[in-house]
Amino acid sequence: MFPSFRHAMTWLHTWFGLTLGFVLMAAFFFGALSVFDREIDRWAIPESRFAPQPMPSFDRLLRPVFEDMQPSQQSLDFMRDKVNGPLPERFDTVRRWGAYTTHRDPVLGLFAGYEVPNAKDPEQGAWGNRTIDPRSGAALPDDRLKIGSQFFYPLHYSLNLHWANLGTWIVGLAGLVMLAALVSGVVMHRKIFREFFTFRPKKATQRSTLDLHNMTGVLALPFHFFFAFTGVVIFAGIYFPVSHTQLEPLHELHEQMEAQETGLPHDRAGVAAPLASVDAMMAEAQRRWAARDMAGEVGFLAVQHVGDANGYVSIYRAGTDRIALVGDGIHFKASTGEVLREDPPPTVVDSVNTFLTGLHLQHFRHWLLRWLYVLGGLMGCVCIATGFVFFVEKRKKQHARQGSQGARVVDALAVTTVTGMVLATLAILVANRLLPETLPASWPPALQHRGDVEQWLFWAAWALAMAHAFWRSAPVAQGGRNPAWREQCGAIAVLAVLAVGLNWLTTGDHLLRTVFTAPYSPYWPVAGVDLALLATAAAAAWAARRLGQRTAAPVRSVEVAHA
């Protein structure tokens, strides 16, 4: 079929990259944004613009909040057809309370799980969430969307398509395809080290685009390979499920045996019991960590089987001083505070797994490495985008002669994926600053939640960018350039500046204040987002200007071999 192995790899690289490159583009871009998801949250929710806080007192502050919580409306809607009979008005049997914080979180996220009476599947339960100010316990508005951690972050690995984990499967397939594309790219580029140093921006579009594609692909090759591989490994439990298969009985037996070995009860006893001081348990956990020469703050705590004699409290150390995603858990009997178990040192396999997972999720405290992650993610975007452009530039003249629409369709999809995705991202930030605090009651029921409206506007902006890209793509079918690239770059520049201006007008937090004025002095989470938006505006304006110059100049046709 192919004259050589290298030609086969070229075909694989081209068509695998084209088929799922659009998904990989979203994974890289929103993955890069997710590196600073907590900072984007603070920009989007002005009430959270204060310094990160340690885990507060459970007894005085968290316990009253937990006792006041009930399942969310989303959870109740999910469970409504999964019970025999109506849902109760109040849920009193609590499976679990949990609180989680990091060195970058000013607010504290709480969650609770509840048993549902008469549930068709006893393992399924209802859940509730609340975000509070850890200094006072005051709840933040429930309809505020954490754009960074609740939207951009899951978007990069699930496309926010949650039905049957469809988005996660699509991204996982794209990750496998990317691994194949990386290997095939190395094979087809025999002069890979020379291409590392070769970029000729003044050459014809096809040549300079290929140079940039090769250079960014080679420069960030270890980064791209590592993140594609670890991304697939992290979700191995979804791709190779144990539950709901022939292995389910073995899985259940393993959980029961693990409970016997660890001394941590698997089920409720059905006997009511009080909850001892969790603050004392937190202090004891910190004392034991310090005794092992690893003093630290509490990052995560959970109360299992709340109010039951089998209840226990698990306290995990915040792991911001290391890469491995582990927490050195210490588990206490909930009713007495007695230590039930200290997690043993991990096995070699567990150590490798937690190291790879931690390196991918980067919860550790290292700001330079965080920026390198962003750079690597953006280089992945550039590599994929230039691959799209090269594909179109190489074929559009031939397609024009043949009357084919292939290059036109690919170019329109490339515009949608590259500039359209950035436009949608800016649209949700602008909407976040423009929408009123309380939405009008006259709006449709589906748009009564402020966060839902922001997400709808994101997808609407992306769909509008796609329609514009196809509408303006007619010149590509004649061998020309799509003006949508230049026009959408111009729109990006306008929206980015608008987002910065709206942040100033709606909150008073302009750059002079967030960088130089107390009590900020400086407050980099908000200032950093504003500066990134201004840098985006400058880059987009420059790109629009260059594209305008190239459109005005005579189009040169240069065929560049994939050598």
C-alpha cells in the first residue's frame, strides 16, 4: 500500500492528526488554562478575592455548615427516577462529609453524600455542595460558576460531555491518537534535530508554517508525550472499568477485605454515636506528621458514616511540597478520636502511579514549573494549529482545480477550533462581568442559574464563530485565504480588552490597584488574568495586522514536500 515505512507513518501522522486534532487542541488549550484554574476562579468571583486560607476549625466553623447542608437540586433531579416512590423532603442519613483546600484556595469547597431511602441501587446516593469563606463560614452564592475549576478544567479532559462519560472517552481516544502521531512524527522527520533550530518566518506561508509546526513539535516533544500518556493512565479506571463487569464481585470482595485489613468500617453499624472533636484529631495528625519530619497543613478531611458507631475521620496532609499526589492519611474513630490507622508507605507501583498523577495534576507549589506547563500547553496548540494550516495550504490549490470542498471544510473547522475557541473563552469572561447578580424571573427556567447562562453563552459564541468561519471560507475553495482568520483575531483583541475593562468597572480592581495598592500589594491572581488578557489582545491584534498584510500581498504558491 505504501512504498516505505516512512510514507506509512506520514499518512498516519497526517490523518490521525487531522481527525482528532480538533479535540487535542481543546485539551491542550483548556489544560493550559487549568494550570491557573483557581486564579481564574478568583477573577470570576470577586467575593473570593482574598488570600488563601488554611483548613479552618471543624468544630466551630465547618460542623454547623455541614449540619445545615442538604442535597443540591441537581442531585435530586438525577435521583428522582432512581427511587421507588417519592424522594423525602429531608435527608438525615449522611454517608460522608468532606472538605478540601490547597495553597491556592481562598475559599473552601465542602461536599456531603446522603443515603436515599428506597433507592433502586443502594450504592447510589444524593450529594450536596457548598463553597464558603473559611474565615467566617459565610456561603458564596450557589449560582456562581467557578469558571476555571468547574468549567475550563473538566472541559480539557471531558469536553463537558458527561453522558456515559462520552467526552472522557473521546479525549482518551484523542490521547492515544496523539501518542501514535508523536511516534509517527519522529519517524517521518529524519532531520529532527535540524528542524529544532529551523524557523523561516519570512518564507511563504506553507514553508514558515511547516517550520513552526516542526519546531514546536520537537521542542515540546517530551511534554506532549508525557501528558498524553499520563492523561490516559489517570482515567484507566473509566477505560477499563471493574464495576458493572464480570469482575464486580471480585471488586466488592476486595473492598470488604480491605476494610478488614485496615480496620476502617466498610458499612454503617446502624447504631447512633456522637462525633468527638475533629479539631483535636487534626492537631494529633499534624503532631504525627511533624514527628516524621514532614510537618504540614491539613489539605483534605472526610467524615465517613456520619453519626454512626462505625464512623471514622480521615485526615490527609496537604502535599504542596512534593510532586506525588498522596496525603499521608491518618484515620480516627469518629466517636472517640482514637487513631485507627496510619497509611503505610506506598508500594513501588503506588509511588510511580502517584508521582505520574501528581506531575500531571501539578498540585505542588512551584510557580516557575506552572508557567512551563502553560508554555508547553500553548506550544501544543501552536503545533496542532500549524498542522491544520499546513494541510490546507498544501492542498487548497489542487482542490480548487478539482472543484473539491475538502480544503475549505478543514480550514473552516481550523478557524473554529483555533480562534473560535479563544473567542468563546473570552465570551464567557465578558458574560461573567456583564450578567446581573440576580437574573430576571422572566427568563426561561433553564436560564435561571447564572452559571448556566455563562456556559450557554460560551457554547453560543463558539457556534457563532463556527458559522462565521464557514460563511467566510468561500475564498479557500478558489485557492485563496479565509478572511475569518483575520476577522476573528480582531474580535479576540476587542473582547480581551473589554474583559479587562469590565473587571475594572464592575469591581474597581484595575491593574494599578491589584499590583501596587494595599490590601493587594500585589494580588497576582487577578492581576495575572488581566495581564494575560492584555497579552492575548496584543498578540491577536498583531496577528490580525499580519494577516491583513498577507491578504493584500500577491499570493505565492510554493509547494513544500514533507521532507
